[in-house]
Amino acid sequence: MYGWAGQRLRIDLTTGEIKKEPLSYEYRRKWLGGRGFNSEVIYREVPPDMDPFDPRARVCFGVGPISGTAAPSTGRVTVSCKSPLTGGFGDSNMGGHWGAELKYAGYDQIVIQGKAKKPVYIWIDDDKVEIRDASHIWGKFPRDADTIIKEELGDQDIHIVVIGPAGENLVRFACTFNDIWRAAGRTGHGAVLGSKNLKAIAVRGTGSVKIAKPKEFFDVCNRLRQKFKTDPMRMGLWEYGSLCLINIANRDGWFPWRNFQGGSHPLANNMSGETHKVTVSKHKEGCFSCPICCGQFTEIKEGRWAGEYFGGPEYEHSVPTGPRVGIIEDANDIWHNARLTNDLGMDGIETGGVIATAMEWYEKGLITKKDTGGLELEWGNEDVVHQLIQDIAYRRGFGAILAEGAARACDKLGLGDKGQYYTMATRGMTLPGDDPRGLGFGYGLSFAMGTRGGCDHLRSLCCLELSGFLYPGLNLRYLGDERPAKPTTTAGKPYMVYYEENQKAATDCLQVCCFTTHWSYAVLTEDQVEYLNACTGLDFTIEEFLQIGERVINLERAYWARLMSGEREDTVPERFLKEPMPKGTEYQTNVGVTLPLTDMLKKYYRYRDYEPGTGFPSERKLKELGLEYVADDLRPLRKKYLSEAEKKKKKYYY
Amino acid sequence: MAVMTKQQAKKFIEMDDYFIDLLDFLKEKKVLDQDNYRRILLCGYEFLVNYLKEKKVISERDAQKSMQEGYTYLVNALAREST
């Protein structure tokens, strides 16, 4: 077998049983790997009415056929579960080296079920798998647990996925890290691992990946690496990391100021990549086989947080506990908050999002100091943000309410629809730090349709409207239309989102970094198919590759449909629909803009062949994709979704 | 023979998002069968242009210009009597 390892590792923490399950050719051809394998397992094995913290719930880690090879950026891994934050389908994706190591150990996927009686970690040493005591590292930050495990196992070169205290305390948006700083941030799978008493998964893999046509494979890899040398987007990411976006976001009005009340700020440059580089940048680091090498390391040199050192931050990691909560004057506060969410093991986006929501509730008088335990939730109050980040992770005081996520916190506080207006979430997960009134209407559409909730720049990653202008002819080639390159137009956006979503999902199944295929378009779809075929010896076509992506999206969409989530929930926070973007700076380009979602949605449904009224994938489409069993599941639910009883239910989470 | 009229071409050019409407039109005109409809929808504009060129619905030159100038050129080419 070429490319794939050909087997899944299934671990039951209740019984201690460890099984290796072969993955058939048909299965691999249909689902490819990574997100495809994971989504297939979650759909089949985690029923929609199961509590995500139920011991029977699954958490999956998946890699792809190219993982661990010399193709660009093949170290990524997808983590999937039923999300404790949204109650629906959840997954996230992280870089680093762990994914490649898992492949070298001989596995394409790990499925974890059950619950250990006490804290444990899993040690995978090629074909030897053990469940080991973790009581001595329970409560530790990921960086400390990583150090202790490496010392205990006597190998500094192993790679470890770890949860932090937030996961142990079942914070609904807790996450995992590998190589200490590489986060799979979203949807709360860190809490699912915590509910299973699973602290970490350490891997050592001494095997390799068999390549069917080595010369052809290395020729295409080398050709692509040459392309990256002059790739315009890669140059920005290399130089500044994803913080290269700060000044662009500020100019184009998608900088998330005070919970998206505004889209720009005169002091945004304080936290730009350019400023970070000359003030606090310590060194750079790349993921496995990556030619972009966007990873930045930060050391705070002065002020109250002097001496703090950590990996990151990314754009999406720093804006939530920075400008989104009104902090911009002292960038060291922003770096510190990012470090803190990392060490505590929480999704930075959701952490900042829920604090920003609470600040707006406070500003609007919906909550008072009585509700917050005396905390004055004023915009820009770093003392409060620093306190709340920790209170959330340890479920203390008001933090215990916020640890439930903004939508549930709103219900616990009895704030009703008025409070939900400020949660800036879709299907229970808050949107990332990109205002679609500036970043692009395509992004806005993809936020509404994302199959993991408040999605999200990594679901469709509509980069044809963000960075497409850097690649002349690309929009014409895929879409036949240059108009979508303009962010604040609806022209061509429904097809653009459909195309990019499929492409992105297929990329996630291949398990390569989407920065090589979106943002940077150095690697095009035909290049992916070329190296896939050279690696596996198979004959995928572009159509088959993209259809795998389409299949995965429809499966994930069907998971939501089984929760009675469909057309009515395909929306974005009302602020984007109703509130014209106010003027911030003199040079802001999107003043007065709102997101015109409705017409784009109708057209998008046609591309997806979603049933009008329910928004469920049509039977015809499901059969076309080989998902007859999914069509059977949805058949009795279509009428139910349209019933008066269902129409009356307002679902902010599931 | 032209696949569409000039008025139809103008309508496509004025559309906000044209692609699926154009594919539906071409399927109705039996220029596209279901398999190619599905393939082109997934794979994008370049696949449509190449298909139309292979089927000699448009000329090699029109195919080149359609890739350089986009769908407005393509629909005008489809509205022209073929030579």
C-alpha cells in the first residue's frame, strides 16, 4: 500500500481495549483521509442526541495519504467530535509535526471512546500502544506536561498532543495543542478529551510513507517548492506570520473592534506583524515540511508581562483578547492574553468572543456588577480580561458561566433574544475576528453555511476575494469572473463559496495546510491531484478529488440536519445584516456597508442542491455522492423541520 | 448555429452570479449531459470552456479569449453564429 498506513487505531478508555482496524481500499478512495475519515466516523458512531461528554462519544484524530511526505506542509491533523460548545458537528485542524509522527507510527486515524477511571495519557510507540497514568501531569499547562512526558519516556523527539486545565475543567471551548504551541482551536474537543480523563497522546513513529512513483512525486514537490520562493502571499506570511493581516484588516474595515461595533482603529498598527517583528519577535518556526514557515515566537520584553515567552500569536488568536475586547494601546497586554489562553488550553477566538459579548452586555445594561461578581466589564480593562481568562479556565465565579460559551451563558443569565444579539455566533460558535462587512461578502456567506458552527475562515477560506488579486487570472480560471475579487460585492460569491468549500474540504481530507492552497495559491488543485496520484499510485481525477470534498460537506450538513438545524439557522449575527459599518479611521474603505445575505443564500442553495425550506441536502445529491444511508436518515426529518412546532423553536445551540 | 440569442447573452452578462444558470441553460439545450454538468459544476469555468471547445461549440480562438476575458466573452461567443 502506498501513501496511507492503511489502519485505524481504536482505543476504549473504559475497557482499556486497543484495536487496529484495517481501512479498505473502497473506504480510503471514498473518504481519502483526515477530515473525511473523521467526519464519516462521527456521523456513524455519535448519534445526534448523545451528550458530547458521554463516555460513548468519540474523538477522532485523522491524517491523510500525503501526511509525512515531502509535499508542502503535510504535518497537519484534524480532530473531530460532537462539539460540547455547539452540540453539533465539530472539528479543528492543527499544524506542527504530530500528524506526520502518527503516520510514521503506522496509523491514518485514532478513534478514542470510553472514559478512564483516572487521568491517563496514551503512548503510541509504533505498534506498541499503552495507556499510562497521568495523575502527575493533570492540571499542568500543555508546555509543562509536554516536558514531563518527554523526560518520562526518555525521548525529546517524540510529539505530543495535550490538553490544558480548561479541558480538564470541561470548558466548552477547550482545545488541544501539539508541539506545545500548535493549536486545534475550535469547537471544544479539548473538553471532550478532558471528560474522558485523557490528558495527552504521545507518539513516536519510526516508520515511513511508501511512495508509488518516487521520481514523479519528488519532481512535483520540487516544482512546487520553487514556486513558493517567489509566491507573494508566502512572502508576507514568512516575514510577519498571520499578523501580516492586521494593517490590511484595519484599512479594509474588518478589524474586530469592540465585539464588531467597529471595523478599524487608529492604533491597530500597535499589534501589526511589522510592529511585532521589531518589538517582541523572538524567532520563527515552521511546521513539518512547510515552505511557508509562518510560525512566530514572542518574548515580551517590558512592562508588567516582561519575560513571558510563547509560540504565536496568530491573527485569529490575538484579535479576540485584544481589539475585540477593546485592548489596543499596549500590545504587550494582547500578547500576554494570547499566551494565557494557550497555557490554559482554550480557543482564543471563543475566549475573547465570550468576554467581548459579556462586555457588551455590561455596556448595554443587560448585566451588572451583581451578575459579574463585582467585575467591571469595561472595554479595554486588561485587569478584568486577565482575571476572566483564568476564571473561565478554572470555572470560578462569573467565569464559570462564560465557560459555557456565549449562547449558553446568555440563557443562564436569562438575557433572552436581546442578549443573544451580542453573542456574534452562528449555531452556538462565535465568529472569528473577521468582519464580513469588510473582509468580504463571500466570507459572510461561508460564515452562515459553515458545517461546524460560527465558521470560519478555515471552512471555505474564500481567499479568491482576499488574496485572489495577487494571482492574476485565477478568478477567471476557476470562476470565469473577476468581479468576486472585490470583497464588498455579491457578484459571483455563491459559486465562489461553493467552489472554495469543496476545495478546502478535499484539502482537509488530504491533510495538508490550506495556507499552501488558499491564501497562497502556489499549490493548485491539479498539483494536489498530481502529488496524490504519484504518492498513492492511483488515478484520482480533479473531479473525484473535489467530489470527496463535496461528499464530506454534505455529510457534515446532514449531521446538523439530524439536529433539526437547517435553513432557518443559516444566518450570521444580526449586527452584520442590520448595522451599517461605522467610520473608524479616515482611510477605512467599507463605511456604511451591511452584509446582503439573503440573495446569496438562495443561489448558494442551488449550487449545493439543498432543499428550499429545510436547507437539507436533497435526496438526489446524497445518492449522487454515495450517501444513500444519509438520505434514509433525513427522509423522515424533512417534514418535521417544516412543522409549526419546529418553526417556533429558536435554536442558538443544540 | 448559435446556442443562445444576443438577448439571452445579455441577460447572463447582467447576472450577479451566472454559473449555474448558464450550465442549466446549456443542459436544457442539450449541449451538456448530466455527467458533464456535474463535472463542470464541481471543477469550474476552465472545464466548461475546454468542454465547449472539444465539442466544437466554440472555436479554439474563442476558448482562448474566454479564458483571458471571462464569461462575458464566452456568452457572446455562444450567441454568435458559428463559422
